[in-house]
Amino acid sequence: MDNDDVLPPVAWKQIADQLRDDPEAVSRSERVALLTGQTEAWGSPSDECVAVLELLARDPKWEVRREVAEILSQLPEALFSPLASTLTQDQNHYVRKAAERALDRRRRGEKNALARSKKSGELAAEYDSMERLYGSLPTRKARRIVEKHFDMLVGGTVHNMRGLLTPIKHNAEELVALAKSGSIDKRKLGQHASSIVTRLADLEQFLDDMRAYAQPLPTQRRRERLIDLVREASDAARAYFEATGYDSAAIELRFNVPTSLSVEVARHQVLSVFTNLLRNAFEAFRPIRDEVGPFWISVSATLDIDRAHILIEDNGVGFGEDDLRQIREFIPGHKTMKHDGTGFGLPTARRYIEGHGGSLDIDSQVQAGTKVRIVLPIESTGEPAE
């Protein structure tokens, strides 16, 4: 039986009759193929198909019962519940585990669907509320701005992912060509495989950055010494820079942060902001690493009544007005032609800082360096996370 065959209803009936008479009248491989090759049938199975599934859920071979468990989450509720109840109590460990995984997938799917429905409803309610408060014209304009921002986000994301996937595809095609040629060139094989691994790591980083940007902002905050956050972030940024093959010894770190200055923050988010900004500062020295210094990165902070003013500054390569104009839009997924990265770092940093009731701005000049100014309230604003 071909896994790709889609059996008509009469075939399901014949198979059900065969299995009732003798559970092994159909070979084990064919019974497994029935389950793995009929994905379109499980969403709305016919009565004959249901009969086969119920018989295979009691199959004498645990491998067959496990395959039934693997497709549980695809089944309609009326069939899912009794089969899940049976298979989660199966005597075989692998069958039980497969059924438990299917239950987890089902629960996660229902939870995600509920969350999407809730968020969709919340967004519609936000628009309705805005229209009642400010009128239909400002609401329509706000909606257009949101839609434009979304279009730019999707466009930048697709562009970046295509840029990562194109060389992976090329290297994979080269590996296929090498395999067909019959002559194994170990040097070329290693080059293509290494390139694929590198690009996949870049793709993984891109997805991690997307996820970080989309993370909900926590409402729970605790008091942290600012100097501790800065030092931990600088250590992480320096280690990352050196792990990419660059020597950071020539770059001086200057801290001018009062040891008594503390802020009430969600630690992980603010530490992520400082680490990302300091990584950018280190990387600003890559293009000029062969020049004569001094090279330095400075972090300073001052207190203004109830707000901390933080300046992260470097004398690295900097960037021009056109790049600066694009960067200041803080659109995730967009990056300048002259700078590496995924395009999510600064937008995520700004989102996290604004989520704390603060602000983030950036200034830069070519061959003069970059300044990032952050303002953070000393006390938590108590605002709910967006």
C-alpha cells in the first residue's frame, strides 16, 4: 500500500472487515502506512475510517498503537476523547508517552486559539473605544498607521529570512550535486556543510530576536542597582564580541554610574537592553580595529528627581544621516545596508524601556561614534504590560 494513496470509503470498510476477522490480516507495515499516509482523512473521518482507527487503537503491535497516538491531536473531539483515554492507559511506555504528547499538543492548540481569539477581540474593542473617545477619522488614521507598520514589519522579516535561506538553498543544491557526481570532495563538502550550519545559526538568532520582541512585558518589578546591571551586561557583551574572533583588549570600558543609584525594573528585560546596546558598541570597532586608538565605550548615569538618565557612548565607526533616519523609525526587522544584525535589537530595546515608562533615543556621526540615551523612572510606573 502506497503511503500517498487516498483510500475511498469502500476501501476503509473492507479494511475494517478484514481487521475484525484477523487483526493481522493486513501487514504491520500497511497498518502503519494507513495511519501515516492519510493525513487529510483525520479532520473529518468517515464512519468506516473511524472503525479502522478504533481497531488499530487496540492493535496487537505497540508500534501501530503508537502511530494512532501520534495522530490523536488531529482528530475531532468526539473521536479524540475516547481514543486518548484508551491510549494514555496503554501498557506500552512508548504508546502512553505518544498519547500524552498528543494531549499536550491539543491543550496548547486550544489555549493558543483562545488567546488569539481574545487578542483579536481586545484589538477590536480598543478601536471601538478609540472611536467613541476621539471620533472615526482619527481612529481610521491610527488603523492605517498600524497597518503600514505591520506591512513594513512583514516586508523586512520576509526580506531578511530570504537572505538567510537563499545561501542555505545554494549550499544544499551543491551538496546534492556532489552526491550525484559520485566523487566526494571532502574540502567542498566541509565548506558547504559549514556554511549551512552558520546560516542556520543566523536564522535561529533571527527567530530568537523576533520572539524577544513579541514577548509580553512583565508587570512584576524589583529594585536593582544600576551599576550591577551595567557590569553584568558589559561582561556578556565583551564575551560575545570575543567569541566572534575579535580582541577586545584595546577597547576601554568606562563606568560613571553612582553605586547608590537603583531602579525598579523587570531585570531580564533591562539587562537584555544594556547587553544589546553594549554589543552594538563593541561591534562599532570592527571596521576600524586596525587603526590606532584610543578606543573606548562609556556608560554614565545621573539622577534627576525621580528619573535615571543613562548615556551609553562609544567612539567607534558610527553611521550617517540616512542610516540614522532609518534606525530612528525603530521598525523591527529593518536594518541598514552597512550594519549586521537582525534588525530587532534596537526596536526591542526601545519597546522594553518604554514598557517601563521610560524612553530611548539614539544619535550617531560617521567616524565620531554613537550615543544612546535612556531615561528610566526610579520607581515602577505600575502600568500594565502591553
